Amino acid sequence: MFSENNAKKGVTFPKGFKAAGIKAGIKKSGNPDLAIIYTEQEAAVAGTFTQNAVAAAPVLVSRQVIQGGKVHAVVANAGCANACTGAQGLQDAKEMADCTAAALDCKPNEVIVGSTGVIGVLLPMDKLRAGIKKAAAELTEHGSVDAGNAIITTDTYSKACATEVEIGGKKVRFGAIAKGSGMIQPNMATMLCFITTDAAIDAKLMQEALSDIVGLTFNMISIDGDMSTNDMAVVMANGAAGNAKITTKDKDYDVFYATLKSICTGLAQRIASDGEGATKFLTIHVTGTKSFADAKTVAMSIAKSPLVKTAFFGEDPNWGRVICAVGYAGVPMTPEKTVVKFGGIPVYANGVGAKFDGDKLHDVMAEHDILIEVEMGLGEAEATVWSCDFSYEYVKINGEYHT
Amino acid sequence: MFSENNAKKGVTFPKGFKAAGIKAGIKKSGNPDLAIIYTEQEAAVAGTFTQNAVAAAPVLVSRQVIQGGKVHAVVANAGCANACTGAQGLQDAKEMADCTAAALDCKPNEVIVGSTGVIGVLLPMDKLRAGIKKAAAELTEHGSVDAGNAIITTDTYSKACATEVEIGGKKVRFGAIAKGSGMIQPNMATMLCFITTDAAIDAKLMQEALSDIVGLTFNMISIDGDMSTNDMAVVMANGAAGNAKITTKDKDYDVFYATLKSICTGLAQRIASDGEGATKFLTIHVTGTKSFADAKTVAMSIAKSPLVKTAFFGEDPNWGRVICAVGYAGVPMTPEKTVVKFGGIPVYANGVGAKFDGDKLHDVMAEHDILIEVEMGLGEAEATVWSCDFSYEYVKINGEYHT
């Protein structure tokens, strides 16, 4: 569905969107660190944010913007999270919106502000002010790759995608850029995700769709179990495609919803796969519980277990650690009814280890992408969580990422 | 309180207890792997066990024994957990009790059975049967060190302690051996703890004391957040000290309770300090919450955060990760009222990073033992959790501990 060419077009694939990513001097590395996404045509907006009680200043500002229901721009920086920065931090986040609005001739409350990076450090506002002017001047319809690169931190690559569908007889485009690598257990995480579309849709309806979809996608990934102070996922819809505005849950809404879900699923998987130090991409599929919540709890218990994560790093089919994590998840579980499979091969059933072909299982463990299935046998609900392994590199990255 | 000499006497320090630890051939390494602790005089018994829904066979057997309220022996092996081993595993655990009872001339339901090691593998019963006979023949009043060494797995050393107090005018002794290193977040964990005392005390009263104390000690440590299938803490009191039997919560009970708590606290701290690959021992003290449960939740959220654990491994005073873990703990929290201290030095207050002497903080981070204090400012409750850092060695141990 997502061609590589379109992926590069990212947030500027939909009509009417421009983007830029520049070096403002915030990152010590000197890499790009400031991005703007802009639509001259007013866009309906929806957003979801971190549930961490210690929410960063940009989250506080952007939550307010979402209340207004419409935006013209996103400004986001990497290298400094502007979290735990008190009144000064809040003022700085507001000034980021002010500067962006001045440069783009829109209102400050029509600008989403995002930040990611080190916690507890104030933004270098001189650099931000100059950088915002520069980025605003460099906005182009080909700026998505630059914008994507300007919001990453420990990511090994920028996540992006783009796609075109038909809604109400019109070609409608979607594009997105996202980042997230450590402190990732969204609800949301050190995840920034900006999605653009030229669809016309009511802002409240879009918010309903986004909130629902985020619960099934970004909130279903876990890299290290840490929930960041800065997460946000924002969708902007400027209506430039010319489709009849979507205002109810009709056929057009269904296409919009399915497309948005597909985009969020793809990005969530890529964020998990690019987890800090990750060498494996783990899909954990739990079925047969009485509720989605139970299935998610079991899947997250497995995804967050350091013992499971290090076993997969070692390519060790240590199902004992998986069944142990199922056992302490705290939801109803009957060992004798539970089946665990790695790559489709049963490794645990009837309360004991299953007999399996060691060579075949060895091949499964050597793959980069590994499917862990847990059948609980107690109901009809299910859930899928995406995660990664725990490597020496994870310890290195996080033992050496000094404040 | 715990002299080194007494510590070596361990479970054989109290009158009437003998112990042995021998090589039964269960561990691939050839190290000692089978222990027996014995008291000819019948002992009142209390025990707490894993809450994991996938409880190992020895846990199922020993839970039954505790119901009877009296025992003569403990038999425990390392190298094989006898967990996820189905009906055969249960039969094997029962046979361990049978063999031990036969060798010691007591009843099978007076023998506690413990196992720790790899999950999902059946016990080599031929070796167990021979080993139990050998260990029973080698029981001595100096066997505690051998018994302690026979129950360890990835521990770098065996934990033991012993102490003497006065109860009702009589000298009363306590001793203990314990193991636990990985899959440690007791509730209980891959933790085995056997405590002996020559005190005379009612079994139900001792159970009440133990259950209470375990909630404040062993259940307050977290190494990797994984709760094992095999944990148990057992106390045996044979009354050989000759004190008037403790049957109510009087002054004598208070001394018994305080001594048992002191023993469990010391062992819990040593287990956390000897966590797999640990280079730091972290004491996390949370105060000012509305309930003990809230304080424990916040402390555990910090203790379990891989980002916090790797930061301390890197000796990085990254308070942002600590306050982030407080923020997502899911209990009431007001950033502006919260204070975080490392080694007594405030690093976060009034919603922002505190100004601190960098050199002094550097010295704190370089220590092996580090105190993390979080003052929530919302109530009078508090809790202390003991934990450790996350190192390359942790990944190595658990990526290479193959099934």
C-alpha cells in the first residue's frame, strides 16, 4: 500500500501542505532539529496526547489548540523536550507558537507545538526564534523528508508514509511523519506523529476516529515500558481534495477511518521495529480472553518483560519466560487451556512444553520479525501488541545518553 | 546485628536444626544443587508463595504442607524449576517429599519442597532420589553454608544470616538462607528463603507475622519486574529454645516480629543488591502519598523503568527519567509539589530541575548504594522499594541463559 516514492512525499503528499526541516542548533550533533508543516488553507485538527501526569509544556499548549478545532501549522523541535521546565517552559512553548504564527501570518492558537529530547532543560529560545524564521522561509511541497529528519532523536531513521484513496468520488491523499525510539510505551510516548490529509472532514468526527485508532495502534506498542512526557499524534485535514465534507459515520467515513488506521498501524509497527538497540521486531498476538483489556494486559506483560526481551535478543526459544509473564499478568488464566506459539510453532500446550522440531524453531528465532501467539482459551476477545528485544545496544544508548 | 560468623551458621544457628548441601548432578556446572534442612523436634511452619497463576509443582505441594502447620524438613534443588511440567512434575515434587520423609523417618506432608532453575524441564528423578539419600546422610549442625550454596542459580553469592534475641527470658535464635537474582519481583519471585528459629510460637500467629512482613520486605524488591513461578519464603519454629509458647500479640510476639522483619529486610536488600548483572543497589523511598499502595506503586514504577535503571548504570543523574516514571505511575501526583532527591541532594522541585552542586552529585552517582527519595506532598503514607541497575551483564546473562 505504501510505495517508497509516496513515503518520501510524506506530509506534503496531500494537496496544499508544505514542510521544511532545518538546523537550528538545538541538537549537540548539529543535525536538523526544527520542522514546520504548513497549510495555507485552514485545516480541521484532531490530536491525542501523553497521559503522563508530568506533561511537557508543548503538550499543554497543543491540547489547547486542539480545542479550537482548526490549525494552519505544526512547529516541532528535537534535542530538547521542554518538559519539567515550569512557567518559563510554558512561556517558551507559547512563544514557539507566536513566532511561527508571525512568520506564517496565522494566529498562535492555530499552531500545534511539539518537542522531543532531553527532559529538564530550557529551550535555547534565540536559536528557536531564528530557526523558525528560517524554516518558514524554506517551506516547500517537497519538504517532508527534511521535516521528518528534523524531529528524530535516537531513531535510526525517520518514519514516513503516504497514500491515496477515493472518498466520495474524489482522490484524497494522506501523508505522515513520525518519530519514536526510546521512552516508548505510548499512551502516548516520546512519540511525535503528524498526519496530513486533504480530505474534508468534521473536526470532532476526526477526533473520535483518531482517539479510537490510537488505542488500537500507537497505544499497543511497547519498547521499554516508559511513557514519555511529550507524546502527541495530530491529524490535520485541509479539505483541498474537494470531497463532500464527512460529517457522519457513512461510507466515506469508513474509508477515511480505514485509511487512517492503516497509516497509524504501519507507523506504530515501524516505531516498535526501530526501538532503541532493537535487533528483533516482535508481534504479540493474544486471543481467547474475555475482553480486549485482558488480552492487551497479557500482551503488554510479555512485551515489557526484560527476561522475554533478552531471550529473544539471544534467539533463545525460552517459552518458560513467556508463560511466566502470562501467569503474572493478573488476568484470568488457566495453564492447561493456554497455548503459546512462536512463528506458528506450538511451544507450550496442556500445561507443559510442547514437542517441536528444534531446527524449525531455530529458524523462527533467527528471523528479524517474530510472531508470538498466546491462545488463552477463555473467550472471544483478542489484542495485538508490537514490541522489540533488549540488546547490549539498548543499555549502551541509555547508559550513555547523558543529561 | 548480623555478625559474619553467625551468618555462616545460618539455618543451623537455632538449636535442633541440621542442614546439608550436596552435588546431585542436576546443574550442568556440576556445582552443589540439592539441600536439606532438618529438625528432629517438630516445627511450627508458615509460608508465603508466588502469586503467579503458573505456579510450579513444588509450590503446589508446599502450599498443602503449610496447611498442616507443622514440618520436620525442607528439601530444595537448584538447576531445574520443575515448573510447567504438568502431572509428571507434580508427581515428581511429591516424590521428592516422599524420599526425604523416608530418609528422615517423618511424614511426606511434613516436608517442604522447593525448586529453582530452568522452567519446563522435568526433574532428573534418578539423580534426585540418590541425592536426597546422600544429603540426608550428611546432615550436620554446620551444614548451612553448603545448603545455601546448593540453592543458588545466577546469584553471585549465597545470602545467609543468623541472630540471637531474648524472648520471655530465654535466648532465642533465628537463622536463614535465601537465593534470588533474576526473575525477581517477588510477590514472591525466583526467590527461595528458608528461615529457622528455635522459638516456640503458634503456627497461625507466625503465618500472620510472615505474611505481613513479606509484604513489607520481599515483595518490595524488584530486579527485572518478572514474577517467578517458584517463589517461596518459609519459616520453621521448633521451640527448642524453651520460651513460653507465643500465642498472642504480646511483648514476646513483638520481639519475634521485629527480629523476623529485620532478617527479611536484610535478605531482601541483599537479593536486590545481588540482582543479575547489578552494579548499583538502589533504595527508592517514596513519602507523602495518601496510601502505602500509592507510595509502593510510585516506587515500583521507578524501580521497573529500564530508562532509570540504565541511567544509574551509566552513573547519569538523569532525574527527568525518574520524574517521568513518577508521572506515569497512575497515582495522584502534582508536579509542583513533588521533590526528587538523589543521595539527599534535591534534583527536582517546584516543577523544574533544582540547582545542585555537580561535583557532589557526581560523587553520589559513583557510589554503589544510592538513595532515591521522592516526596509527593499529598499525604502521610510512605513505602521503600529496593532495586538495582540494568547493565550489559544483565543482557548477557539473560540472552545467554539458554533453555
